Amino acid sequence: MTNQKNVNKNGTESTNVNSNEAVEKQQAIKQQPARKAPAKKAPVKKETQSNGAVNEGVKPKQTPQQVPQQVVQQNPQQRPQQNRNNFQKKKTPTPQVAPVVEGPVSDEPLLKIIPLGGLNEIGKNMTVVQYEEDIFIIDSGLAFPEDELLGIDVVIPDITYLKKNLSKIKGIVLTHGHEDHIGALPYVLREIKVPVYGTRLTLGLVENKLKEHRLNDVKLVTIVPGQIIKLGVFEVEPIRVCHSIADAVAYAITTPYGKIVHTGDFKIDFTPIDGQKMDLARFARLGDDGVLALLADSTNVVREGYTMSESTVGETFENIFKHATARIIVASFSSNIHRLQQIINAAYLNNRRVAFSGRSMLNVSSVATELGYLKLPEDIIIDIKDIDRYPENEIVVITTGSQGEPMSALVRMANSEHRSMEIVPGDLVILSSSPIPGNEKSIGKIINQLTKKGATMIYESLADVHVSGHAKQEELKLMHSLVKPKYFMPVHGEYVHLDRHKKLALELGMSPNNIFILSNGGVLEFTSKTAKIGKSVPAGRVFIDGLGVGDVGNIVLRDRKHLSEDGLIIIVVALSSATGELVNGPDLISRGFVYVRESETLMDGASKVVEAELAKCLSKNIKDWASLKSSVRDALSQYIYQSTKRSPMILPIFMEV
């Protein structure tokens, strides 16, 4: 296995404080070498760019310092004429729905953009780009289940279309390492054996995930912003962006009909923690050269203004830590390396030790430290089991559970179920996140639980302990103005976000006929002169339950919902094999319906209904078991509903003696 040489330096900027001691400590942080975990023999193949030419790989003869200029020189493409009138100031037209046209209108090959996930929802992002016999995939994410999906662990995109076109797929490119962009990879790569391209941190997180799923033969190719990835007819260039995780990129895709820009998740941060600013100049050059289509992040489009810089959170942490006299517990997303770095910096400046808690927090911090993205001052990290050896005012615990997840470390602390610690009166708990849509109740519940235990709570509405990683309206306007696309397709959001992003493009003067809102499975087709919505492909949700992939469908979920609402009654009877008469029973077993000992009258009545129905069927010479079970089920269901206004699931079990 060859390792990609670390091209970019990842440093940490600490906020100045008004004391010589603090300044000296900040210098110590910057000078401190990254702690490296012991090297482990990774079973996953990981390849990087070399000077040898490789089919379907990364073009050689580039260095990160030369990339921006070389990309322009080495990749002359015949670019479509830019429709400058699209961005002239004019009265906002009335939004129109793009017409659906099935079938090609010319003999030209079609360039297709096919979202298989991430539209009309939050999560499971996956986009397919296709030109004739060449396909590549952008991201492969998961989503977390809604409350009604009982027992489901995660949800991934339906890849039926990809499985039907396996020979055409050239690779998967990743924008960043969040679960909604990489979480489905272990399931997808079992079906699709192709290389995976991503930045160092992204692939570091992917590699850990693949090891857990025992996928040892996946080809991982490390890329840096500015390199050109050759995937069939496509040339794909990663562009540095800022997000709530390090090493995030957008992609500029050169196609036979022009360039497509996919922003991935992004925000514009002029003071990023690692000093790696978003490459706005590259987006501007792309816009000047001509961009066929823009696919842009819509998550925060409903919010006005600009997203605050991540550095503002560090200032808040330093101020809170400076005045805190008790133990501090900070719950955050484990993937937000910049947030973790700022918490560690604030702890170091205030003479506190740091302990990590939560499986994903331990895994991500280990990978980030090994790759040099997380800088740890010497001796600052302690094991969570050792926190009782230190005074409470010298401890900071960084934990998972900011969304109130039932099995997270913070929730286990609140429920006194954590192996190493629990919340005690006086603890200061900081929720350094904002609620993911649908998690509001869980977060409210954990805040109440922690408050009852005597903890002091700080969260987003009380202090600047969190900033978003997604662009707000003014940043999105800047992206549109730089790229100047001929066509636009909003991505990454629920319908309200996609629709608002369309209106934003209209406000900027774009023609409504050049804006396309699709659903998962929709197909946006291009020729050299036109764009239209074509015939849809199969798309949907695949449910993961334990080790089962896709074996839980709507019928199973309906039964689970039925059982959870009204319970179950099992009827056990023994029938004569000769005559069909009742020999023994009926015995009724109730689970989740009523407590039998307290409902003897109801259950006795139910037994009599079953006996009467069996006798009725026997008198009509009905002996096949399917008909008998159906009749008994219907009769008992009617009796139960009339008596209780409930409809439990009824399961007849017949035995022949």
C-alpha cells in the first residue's frame, strides 16, 4: 500500500488572550507536533497519484502548487457560449414548472444527471453523472430513520439503476466525510466494485468504516484539490471548500457538452480554523470560462445573511472555560474536527485535561490525530476512566450525544448508565450543535434530564457554541454570481429548500426555464443545445436492520407499527385430523394487548367466539386451514373491536391431532 504524501499543512489558529501565559500556550499549541497513533497494517488498499499513467485514474504530472494554472492550460475544452442575459437585472418572473419530455429530441448522445438520494429529504446523498457508456457517482450517503420506521437502523439509496449498469461505472468520488455522504459505502461497495476517490481525511474515515464491515479489497485513491481525475469521458477536478468537517471539496466536471459544478456541502469562511480558505478564485475562473450547470447545496437557503465563521465558536469556548469552576462536558458531532480542536485549545489555555467519550468520537479523533488534522498538546488527553484522579475544575469531557441519540454517551451519562461517569450537580454541559430536523424532541428530553440532575446547560440559543457548516442566502448568491451557470439544479435539501433555492436563482435574473427541481430518480438530460427532464429511473429507500439489507419492506414495517399500537393475540387450537372437530383449546395468548389476569371476562368471551366460529365452519364443511384461520380471525377481530375499540394483530395457530 502506498501512502499519499501530505501536501497541505494543517495548522490551528488559536484566539489571542490578554496574558503572556496564554500567548505562550497558544504558541505551544501551534508548535506542538501532531501525535501519531501506532501504525497499523490496513487491510484496505489505498492508492495515490503516481507519475505512471493509469486508466480511469488520476492524471499525472501535477503538483498542488501548480494545479490551478495547469488545470486551465491542460484541459482546453470547447465551452458552450455563456448566456449572459441570464444574470441581467430584471423583474423576477413567475416561477414555472419545467416540462417533462420523454424521449430524445435529437440524435445527439445525452448527458444525464440522476439524483438517487438527497432530494426532498435530508441525508443519503447520491448523484449519478452519465454520458453514454460512462457513469460515475458523487457521494454515497445514508439517512437516519424517522420515528415510524420501527427497528430500522439506517436508510440508504436504492441502487437498482446502478446494478443494471455495472459495466459502465468508473468510480465514486466523495465530497467529504460526513455520514450522509459516505455512510452507505459499505453496502454499495458490496454490489459495485469500483475505485473510491476522496481527500485524505475523507478516505481515513472511509477506511475505518470498511474495516468494520470487513471489506478489504476496495481501491481507495487519495486526491488533492486541483488534480484531474479521469473517469471515462469525464474529467473531474476537486475544488477546496469550507464545511463543518476538514478536507471538504466541490467538483468541477468536464463533459462533452460543458462543465458541471457540484458544490457539495459548503460555507464561505474567511477565517477557517485550519487556514484552508475556500477557493473562490477557481469558481470565478470556471464562471468566466462558462459553466453548463450548477448543482448547489440548499440546506440553509431559507436563512438570510451569512453563516458565521467557525472561529467565533472558539472565542465563546475560551470565555466559558475561563469562568467555569466545575467539570465541563461538551457534546458535539464527532466529525467536526475544527470544533474538537477549538475545545482542546480552550481546555489547554485554562489548564484542563481532555477525555473523549463515545465510540465515534474515539474513532474519528484517532484518525484525525494520526493524519495530522487534530493537534494535541502533550499530555492533554486522558482516558475517560481516569477522570476521577483529577480535580473537577481540571476536566473537559468531549462526548457524542448532541442530538439526544438514545445510545449515545451523553444520554447514558444522564441515565446513570455510563461505565465511567455520570452527570452530577454542578456539571456544566454544553450542546455544541443545532437540532437536525426531527431530533427536536430527543434534544429537549436530554436537556430536561440533565437539568433534573443538577447540570447547568448551555446550548445554541443561549450562547454562540455552534455555527452551521452550510451556506446561507448571501453566500449562495455569491456562488451563483461567480459560477454564472446556464442551467441550475438545487440539491441537498427538502422540497421547501429546493423551491426557495429556485426562487433565489430567479431573483438573480435566471430564466425559470433553466432551473430544474427534481426528485430522487429524476433524470436531467442535456444535449449541446438543450436541457430537459427525461424519464425517471428506479429510486427509493433501502432499509438496514441489523445485518439485513433491504429485507425489511413496507409490509414488515406495517406489521411492526400494528404490533406497537395494539399488540398481539395468539390463538392456539388442536383439530382432529379425521373429523376436523375441535380437540383441544382454544388457548389465547395476549402480548401488548391486555393483561390476561385482569381481563378474564374479555378473554373468556374471545374463546367462546373462536369455538362458535369453528363449529360454524364445520357445519358448512369448511376444512381447509386457510379458510378456517381467516374466518376465526375475522370473527375474533370484530368481537375485540366491539368490546375494546382496539384492533390487535390476531395470529391463529392450528395443530392437527
